Amino acid sequence: MATMDGLLGDDAVRPAGWSDPEHLLKATGRVPLTDRDQLELGEAAGWFPLLG
């Protein structure tokens, strides 16, 4: 998880409600971001997927 959090950056944090598996799925683009995810991530939502 440290790698995904590192790719997300120091100024952005993943939504608190995300489990580790959910974070991995969304960070790799396997599961799309929801409207709520995008709202919580703000500008950082545009960086997804972190790995692609």
C-alpha cells in the first residue's frame, strides 16, 4: 500500500473508507472511481489510474 500511497502523492490521501483491496483495484484502474471517490479525491482523481 505504501507504493500506491506514494504514487498518490504527499498532498493527496486516499478516501478513508477505502479498504486496501479497494485501493489497489481503483489505483490500477480495475474498478472505476465513483462520483463520491472523485469528490473526495478532488484534483487527485485525475491522476487515476495510478498504474495503468
